[in-house]
Amino acid sequence: MNYNNKNNNEIQQQNDEKMQAAEKLFQHCNYEEAFELLKPLADADYSRAFYLLGKIYNGHLTTKYNNKVLQKKYYRRGHELGDKLCSLWYYILEKPNYGQPKLVDEIKQAAEDGDVFAQYELSFLYYSGLMVVVDPKEAVKWCKMAADNGYALAQYDMAGFYNNGWGVVKNAEESLAWYKKAAENGHAASQCRLGDIYFEGNNIVKQDYKKAVKWYNKAVDRGNALAQCNLGFMYDNGYGVEQDQNKALKYYRCSAEQGHAPAQCNMGIMYAAGCAVEEDLEEAVKWYSLAAKQDFVPAEFYLGKMYDMGTGIAQDYKKAAKWYHRAAEKNHIVAQCVLGTMYDEGVGVEKNYQEAAKWYMESARQGYAPAQFEIAAMYKSGEGVEKNFQKAYEWFNQSAKQADPYAAYNLGIMYQKGEGIEKDYQKAIEWYKKSAGKGIGQADYQIACMYLDGEGVEKNYQKAAQYFEEAAKKGDIKGQCSLGVMYENGYGVEKNYQLAESWYQKAANKGEIAAQYNLGILYASDKIDKNMKKAQQWMEKAASNGDAAAEKWLRENK
């Protein structure tokens, strides 16, 4: 008896059994357990082990073994040992321009003989167009064979084919069924996708936050970074679980440390707001930077904002403009509007009204109310665009419909003056009232002036005084000055020089020239305790601000 042959046969049989076990583990997404069986098999030059190790070292299946150098090394060695699937990836990665029709035929034969991995790779070839012509039906045919044989990666791909209608008629129910098969087979991305489906709900699946959390948890148990981030979001907002921002932070951090950009951005937000952690603006900048370097748009915007405000990092308008620009180019509507403002004001960039108008318009077209207001203002003034009252009216109207109070105020002005629209005093007052209701004192002031002058309404000093008071209380300096005039002269209110003095004082202290002059005149009169020193001081302030009447008074009262 040849004991060496017997021992060799026994070793080969043991290796075959280990390989079969590793293949099953791999098919069911137990990659780390499969790895433990595959590594010694590769050390013993078992050719198929090199193929599966190459797949694992790709890093898409598990980040624990992400190593592209070893991936190539294992495919190359498997190719040398004659494994056809290793040869396939050896040529794809190292000699992509070499056609391999014979190799494709050999893989097809293995697929027809029931090799689930050959079936899956053949599907990939027909999907990608590598070494063969793209053929959706063939891609689906071979993928379904592998999926029916229990291969989780193929089941996930089948879900994608039905979801997108690629090679098959689009069918949401079939897609869901394949996602469930893959998820129950341990496929983390499918588990996460099911969580998304239950989170969003659709015409097939009723929205169910608890089921979403269940599937996210399953994917989290397998280390899926997207699921970690999504589960953090669920805890952050109390969807399907009791709100717990400490747990949210925990899951965001796990995801962020795997390099998941949305989670890194969320970490920045948590540190910037001091939410579940002590506020740390420098730490916020760190996380925003990591996400922004991956082209994650919200992080680019937030990083721009940090440079803009000088929070957590030295203020740098040029760098702020750079990050705003990157986000704006990817259609971040707030970044587009802010970038427009920077060009409008020449902050961090050279002043350029045309460029400002361009970015305001980009944001406005996507429905951002502040940008709609800004582009309307440019059409009204003719800066950066040709003056056009009708377009100004249209954009103010769009902004005002979203309850922008300044747009509502400007619509009032346009109706009052008949700019871009037929003059309509009643509509002017309606828009002024909407603006005033949002705290804009200028709108109250305009209504007051209409009642004071009888413009479009019956002249009414009492109503004028009421609206001047509303404006004054909201801090509008013209309203404060005008209310002082009403009290000084008894227009619509009982004459009261002390209140006149008080309102003039409030407006004058904020730089309202008319109030400074009026206060000077009041102090020079006998209406209150005469005080020529104070009169002189206020007249000098008014004169220094260019008031001709104050200059004349000073000359006459030397």
C-alpha cells in the first residue's frame, strides 16, 4: 500500500470539504468565517481559494480585508494555478485590453455545468461589456441561475435589475422579493435597502419605521456603514425608536470611522451644535473636511460656512467661496444663493454682478425663496441683468408665495407704483400687511404713508399714526421719526411733546437724519425744556450727515 498516496488523497478530500464549506459561507455573506478557511487553502495552493480571497480583498464585501495589492496578487497566483475565474480577473485588472474569447467560453461551460461563481461572473461580463458585447437578457439569465442557487450577491443584483428595469420589465414587487431573499441570506446592503424601503414606504410596502429599524440593525450587525448612518438618523429623530442622540452619535461615529461621508458630515453637525457631545468647532471642521474631500455636497457647504464665519478655523473668505462654489456646482441651492451674494458684494471673490445673477438664478429656479428675492432685486435695479420690472415682479411673487416677508414688501411697492404690474393700491396694502405680519416695520410705514397722504385710500391721520406706531415698535427708524412728528403736531393722536422727543431720540440714535434735525428743533423750542446745547449737538450730527437744513440752522444760530 502506498501510504503517501493515501495521505495525499485524504488531504485533498479534507481540502475539498473545507473549500465547499468556504464557498457556502461566502455565498451567504459570512466573509470573515470564509476567510479563515480560505487562507490555509491558499497556502496549500488550492486554486479556487485564490478567487474567493481576491473577491474578499476587493474591500466591497468587508472593509476588514480591503487590500487591492493582495487582491491582484491572489488573482495572479490563482491564474498561474489554472483557476479560470482568477484568470478572468487577472486579465480585467492587469491586461484589460486583451480579448479572451477562449476564456469566456470556458467560463460559460463551467456556468452551464452549475458553477454558481462562474454563472455570477458571466452575468457581470454581459452587464459590463467586458470581453463580450453588453447583453441585458444574458446578464439576467446567468444572474438568475446564480441567484436561484442561493448566491446572495446574485440575488441582490436581481433586485437591482427589477428595480431599474434592466434586462427585465421593471417590477417593484419582484425587486422587493429578491431584496428579501438576499437580506435573509445575510446580504448587508440588501438588509439596508429593505430598511430604506420600509422607511420611505411605497404602493407595495406601507411605511413602517420599526421594520426599517429592524433591517438597519441586521445590516449594522454586519458592519454596513450606510446602515450605521441610517440607524443613527433614526435615533437622532426618534423614528421607530425612542429618540436618543447619544445612540445617534454612536452609530454616526461607527459609520464615519469607516469613511462614510454622510455620517462624517453628521458628526460635524453634532460637534458644531454641541449635540450629545460638548461643542467643539474644530472637531466639526475636521469631520466636515473629511466628508467634503469625498465630494459630499452638504459637507462642502458647511465647510464653506465655517470658513465664512471663522468658526472652528481661521476666517478665510476665499476658501469659503471655494467650498461654496464646489457645492453650488452640484446644485446645492443655499450654496448657490450664498455664492451669488459673495459675487454681489465682492467678498472672497472679485465683485461681479453678472456672476451673482447667474448663481441667484440657478438657486431661484430650484425654488429657493431668498434667491428668488435676490434675482428679483437685480431685475428691479438692473444690476447684473437688464432692468425688467415685469421679471422683477414675477420673481418677487414667487418668493412671496413662500412667505418671504421682504418679497411681500417689494410686491407692495410694485403694486403701489405700478412697476411691472398695473397699479393697485388695495393689493399693495394686502402685500404690505403680509410683510408687516412677519415683523417688517417698513411695510407698516408704507401703509401709514398711504393713509397720511390719502394715496389709494381716504386720508386718515389716526390710521396713519397707528401704522407709524406699529413700524416704530418694530424698530423702523422712519416709522419712529414719523411717529414723533405725529405726536409733536397732534396728527391722529393727542399732542405729546415728551413722546415726540422719545421717538425722535430712538430714531436719531440709529442715524435717522430727519429725526436728528427734528430733535434739534424740538430742543431749541419752548415745547419742552429748552436746551440749546442739545439742540446744537443734534444739529451738528444732522449736518455731518449732509442735512442742508441743519447746516443752515447752525449758520443762523452761531
